[in-house]
Amino acid sequence: MHLDSKIYVAGHNGMLGSAIVRELTSKGYHNLLVRTHAELDLTNQRATRKFFAKEKPDIVFLAAALVGGINANIKYPAQFLQENLNIQNNVIEYSYKYGCKKFCFIGSSCIYPRNCEQPMREDKILSGPLEPTNEGYALAKICGIKLIEYYHKQYGFNGINIIPCNLYGTNDSYNIENSHVLSALIKRFVDCVDNNVNSITLWGSGKARREFMHVDDAASAIVFLMENDHSPQIINIGWGNDISIKDLAVLIAEMTGFKGKITWDKSKPDGMPRKCMDVSKMINLGFNPKITIKEGIIKSITEYKKLKALM
């Protein structure tokens, strides 16, 4: 990557895509190429081919995806599988055909088996059954990873696969239908405090454990790895430690000033029992995250309150 490389960030309006744009800009990359969904529907093969044939980007970050929390994944598995497959297939194929010099595919920690050995190492992918509640999304991401591997093997295509842990932070979604667990908890606790509600019921048992990384740290890791890693290997990014959903809820409750009762609805699914990443590859390559979960939550609470004030 060079500072004047033509860099296409697919999904630049999303949480991770916008963070990648901020990181690239802060480092002096100035030839950035972006398109809104209205301008370019990446599920449309003809439109995607036309875009790549015209623009011929040197570098591609694929941060565009249909994403959502456990509720959305349960309700719309076909949509999560089909739309993400279409996006990935189109962007990878035409990146290769029109001369992309380096490609970044961004996966998800849900690609690991439901009962994966912890912490989850990159070589454990496809070693067991997936978590049923997000199987559609996970299958799409696994196909994307394999497509990058196979394009490298068959055509010499230069791509890397990066697997982030659960992300949160700036430009996150606070729509309960589509949001992930951390942002959903922030919204619910802040709203309870604002509305003087003194009780809250949360999904599951609270026993499931998750690893969280602020999106700005994730973007820094992704750009760092694109600059410094030149192999098609799969690389986990995260902190390498996790927290139970119950402890996370208590932490957010304290930070938002919620003093009411927290009840757990055990009839609702927990998802995977635990998702903690082995990040030794990332650390050995020279990257360490900086934003602690407490710092990140404080920042996210402030951002949600500002967003809410504008509604």
C-alpha cells in the first residue's frame, strides 16, 4: 500500500467501514474510493462489474455486509446467507479480474464451531458444527474466507482474511432489531434511566461470554495488517480475553447510572457459549489494541446520548 494508492472501502457508511476510512485518512492515504448503497448495489453482479471495470482500485477493503444481532440472524437466515454470498462473490471476482493488488476480506468470530476450544485458533475453522442461531451469516463468511484462499492458490491473488471479535463503537447501530449485544445494552440502559424505568429484562441466562474490541482499534489492526502482512493466512484480531454478558450488563448499568432490577429471560437463546480469540498471530506481527472495554463503553454511551438528542 502506498499513500497515493487507489483504495476502495466497500461499506464505508457502516461501523467498521467508516472506521477504516478514518484510519486511512489519519495515516495520509488520500486517494479513497467510496460508494453508497444507493450508488452501487454490490449484490448486483452487472453493476459491480461495471464499477470495477471503470475504477480499477489498487486496494480493496471489503467491509460491506448484511449484519445484525442474534434476533435478526434467527429471523432472516436465508437473507443473511444469500446477500452476503452475493456481495462477496461479486467484489472478490471483479477485484481480481480488474487488477486489485491487495484485498482485505473481513470475516467474523461466529465462523468458529459452537463448542470451539478456547481461545479460538485460526486452524479450528470447520472443525465442528456452527452455532445454529447465526449459521447463515457464518456460512457466508466461511465461503468468503475460502474464496480468498482459493483465488490465491489458483490465481496468485493477493488477499488476507481478518477475523475480528465482537465489535462496537462509533457509528454502531442502536436499532434493537439489528444491533449487537453491547450497543443494544447501552441503548436499553440509557433509555431506562431517561424514562425512570427501574427494571429491565434481558435475553438469555447472561452466562455466555464474549470478547469485545472497539471499532477504532479494529480499523487500526486491519490497516496495520494490510501494510505489514503479505501472506494469505487467516488472522484473528481482538484482545484475547472475554467477559460474561451478565458482567457486561452490570458494567453498563453502573456506567449509565441504572440502579434498578435486571432479570434474565432464560427462554431466549444465549448463542455460542463462549467466543474468545487466540490473537497470538496479530501480536507476533506487532499490533496491540489500546482502547479498553471501560474506555470504549464510556465513549459509546456519550455517542448514543448525543445521537438520541438529535432524534
